[in-house]
Amino acid sequence: MTAIHVLGLTKRYDELTAVDDVTLDVGVGEFVGVLGPNGAGKTTLLEMIEGLRRPDAGTVEVLGEAVWPRNPRLQPRIGVQLQASSFFERLTAREQIRTFASLYGVGAATADGWLERVGLGDKADTRVEALSGGQAQRLSIACALVHDPELVFLDEPTAALDPQARRNLWDLLSSINDSGRTVVLTTHYMDEAEILCDRVAVMDHGRILQFDTPAALVRGLDAPTRITVAPGALTAAQAGAIAGVGEVGEGPDGVVLVTREPAAVLGALAAGQHLDGVTVQTGTLEDVFLALTGREYRA
Ligand SMILES: Nc1ncnc2c1ncn2[C@@H]1O[C@H](COP(=O)(O)OP(=O)(O)OP(=O)(O)O)[C@@H](O)[C@H]1O
Ligand SMILES: [Mg+2]
């Protein structure tokens, strides 16, 4: 079964086409990331899939149901964390999550448990206005997850988080996904997408440029491997003589061998007892992202 089925989805704001004829499917149990520069259309796309913004063209089906007009059967089955957190005013963190929970018939104990799971146990009595940016973000994630939805949408969930909270959230989202939940998130962190996501959609100017596994995207880039040998181990001339080595450079960290045959080159280095201190750098998702979307600033 597909969790999300999107066909020809388009959203225009006057002259601007924010989402331009997007078609995609997400399977049940998948963990999908949407990457793209500022203004690429990620939030607009997600909010149409969530049934919060009305498309100008195209259709969306979520868990076998149409999302527009607002479909009450879907509400308990999906969890949504918006890019801009919104809370009930003047409530404490505990009152906040208990209120969300009660909307779905979820008890207070479960709600309080979610505060602990996102590390906000000792902020339970703090009013939401007094939470830090990252604390508020964690609360809004907990509110999106409190009713154990089948399908979760998170719009830049780790944008304001410190490194500890970011990794804790990765564990939390992985465990939710391992239990069969479908997760869709947007992020500007390439490492996050690479570690968490089964598939990644790279978006720009309202279109999906590529949608594949991180490994397949990196392979498709066909970037050479850079092997750096510790200083003094090998001269540039010796490095250039190894079969399979293309360019040779000399950097502060040693001699750099650029190759499209890393296995052969590493084999030769091993045979010559030159493997100590060697580092190997291949293409990354960030290289893919920059190759697809370019380097210029967006508005
Ligand atoms: N309500 C709106 N009215 C007019 N233009 C809008 C509206 N919402 C979004 N846009 C425009 O649509 C484009 C896509 O915006 P969107 O918020 O979807 O981008 P994004 O990929 O989520 O960016 P970011 O990484 O900054 O969150 C932008 O150019 C934005 O200015
Ligand atoms: Mg956005």
C-alpha cells in the first residue's frame, strides 16, 4: 500500500509557481526526506499533502483517502509538525501536550511520557512562551507524535536543536519508523538525510529533481574518490605512478590521489605498506545537492 500518492500537484502564488507539477509516491513504512534550498517549495508541498493548503491542480491521497477538502477520518492517523510552531496560548508544556492528547482520546499519562521522551520532563510547568526555541520545537514534535500516528510529517524538526537533542530526535524518529510508521521530513542537514532516510527527494523551484536512496544519488553523481596519504609516506611522483590514479595533488594533510578505481589504488597502497594514516573521501549527499541545485543564494 502507498502511504502517499501525489499526482501533478501544483500551487501558484500570483506569478510564482511554488510547487510545479509534482508527482510522487511514498510507501507505507518508508522514511523519506525532502531537501531543497530556501523557497524550493518544501513546506508548500508538505502542507498540501497534509490537507492544510489547497492545490491549484493535481491530487493527493494519503493512506488511501483524499486529503482535500479537510478529511476528518485522516486527522487521527497523521501527525503534523509545522515549520512555525503554534501552541495554545498561556498553557504550560504539560497542559499543552495533554490538550493535544485529549483531542485524540489519549490519556494524560501517555502525554506526560512524551514530554520525557523529548527531554522536557523538567519543563512541564513552564509556560510555552518561556521555552527556548529548541525546547518549543521539541514540544511541537511531541504534540505531533502523542497520538501514535501511522504517518508523520515533520518540517525541519531539527532546525533549532542542539547536537544532543538532534541525535536524540534521530533515535526517536528511527524507533518510530522501525515500528512501521511512515515518516516524511524536510531538512537542510545532509548528514541527517543520509543517516535517517530510505529515500531523499531533492527539490528546487517547485520541482522534484531527483528522488532516490542516498546511496543511489551519490553513485549517480559519479564523483571521483580522493585518497590522502600521510605526509612523507609517498612522493607525488610515486603516487602518480600507481595504476588507476588520475590527478595527484599535494595538500597540508599529505599527497592526494584522485581516482575512479579506489579499490585498485588502495590495494597498491597496501602492497607498498602505505596505508597508515590514509583517509578516503567519496562523494556525499551534499555534493549531489550542490550539483543539482547550484551554489547561488535564493531569495
Ligand atoms: N502564502 C504564501 N503567499 C505567497 N507566496 C508564498 C506563500 N507561501 C509560500 N510562498 C512562496 O512559495 C515559495 C516556496 O515556499 P516554501 O515555504 O514552500 O519553501 P521551502 O522550500 O519550505 O523553504 P525553506 O527552506 O525556507 O523553509 C517561496 O518563494 C515563498 O515565498
Ligand atoms: Mg519550509
